[in-house]
Amino acid sequence: MNRFTTIIATLALVVLCSQAVAAKPQGRAADEAAIRKAVRSYVAAFNRGDAREVASHWSPQGVYVSPYGERFQGRQAIADVFAEYFAEAKGQRIELGNPAIRFLTPNVAVEEGIAKVSRRGEPLEATSYMAIHVKQNGQWKIDSVRETVVSAAPSSHDHLKQLGWLIGRWIDSDENSTIATVCQWTKNKNFITRSFSVSIKDRVELEGTQVIGWDAEAGAIRSWMFDSEGGFGEGLWSRKGNQWIIKASRTLAGGEKASSVNILTPVDRNSFTWESVGREIDGELLPNIDEVTVVRQQSNN
């Protein structure tokens, strides 16, 4: 993460809620309203790239400490780091939800929240922060800020990318039949589609499509398959060492229920083995399919 992006993400947030006109002693609500009004004003200054206006929300002795231990003290140092950030981060924008504000004393308030900073062409970055605000000369100013980078939850692609070796064109053939498979990512790489065809001699006997994705509820990789004869099924994928174990169940075109355990084992970048065991149709055991080698179809380009 860019050092200044992290700094700004937090400063931004923290600062967001900093400056405010002092409220009357009886009014915690009035003080809070003033701080929240300052948040809106700070967001506007940040999104304009106005480093001087951003820094004006801090007390003269204000301190910012980043998650990596970087320390910036004083309004001028904060103005300088924002100016450098704005020079690098064109088109940045900050968003934040509804930060929590609580008062420790009539003149000290704590603000906690999450800020999201975005720049064109870059991933959204989020920071959690805690800011201490103090009332000085009738105005609320930021006295200190500490921030923590918010780790994003793994995406579906993060879970699925361990199957990236499947992407490409594959062939399994002998003197009688050929199984051709094409695996590719969908948009945003959150699913893999696998299209296959089974040919006997020169005649295509069966075609189908399989979709492989991350099942967040089950916490596992799952697949769904549909074939040209009207059959459909699903599989639950798990990894054991270098092998992928797929517990598959299917409903055949005639309504029969079939199940099997299929095993994929990568050999190298251009080949893997496949075998199928524990095969049943309506409770009747079928012979295993011995291990076969599937090879990558090389491009003609």
C-alpha cells in the first residue's frame, strides 16, 4: 500500500470530524452536531486536494501515527504530507460512514470510524481510525490520530485462484475417443467456466458446461455441471496436498441418481491426471475409471 495513501486515508477520516465551532457547556448534542458539520467541510476540502485547509483542522501540536509507526507532529508537518499526497493522488476521493463520537470531558471528544479512499484505476482502500479532539479557543481541533489498515475479506477470486492452473485448452484422447476441454475465467475472475465435448471418432456424442466458484456459505469451492443430454449435477471440491478431490453427484437425463469421487492431480504446467472412483448409479456400483493423463493443447500462434 502506498505510504501516503495509508496516511491520508486515516488523516482524512480523522480530520473529517475534527474542526467545529464550540458549543454551549450544556450541549453535548450541540458539540456533536458541530463536529459532524466539520466532517462535511473536511470531506469537501480533501476532495478538492486543499492540503492547507485539511491541516487547519489540527491543533498546532497535533500528532498523527500511522499503522507502520510513522509519526507526523505539528500542523505544518501534516500540511506537508497532505500536499505531497495530493500531488501524487490525482482524482482521489474520500467517503466515510457515520463515525462514533463520545465525550471524555466537556473539552475532549473521541471519534472512531472507517474511511474509504478511492483513486481512479486503483482499488478502494479502507482505514479504521481513532481521533482525539480537543476544544481550543472555542473550536474543536484534532489533537492526535492513530489508524489501522482494514484488511479486506478474501474475494471469491482469492479462494479460486489456486485453480488457475486449469485455465486453457486440454485434450484427453485415445484411438477411439477424444475429450476436449476449455477452461477460462469469467469477468472479474470470480468463476471458472469449463466447456467440454466428447467425440467418438469424428462425431461429437456429448457436450456440457461446468461452472466452478466459491461457495461462501459452505466455505468451499463448488461446481455446477449441465450436459447436452439433459443431465445436471454439482461437485464439492477439496484439496489434499497436490490433489483435488471432487465429490460429485448428478441427476441423469432419465432421472437416475449418480455419484462419484473424481481426483485431479497436476503433474506439471502442461498436464494433469484424472481418475474416478466410488462410482454409483441408483446405488449400483460401477467400475472405477483408471488414471488418465490430460495434456494442454498448445496454441498454434
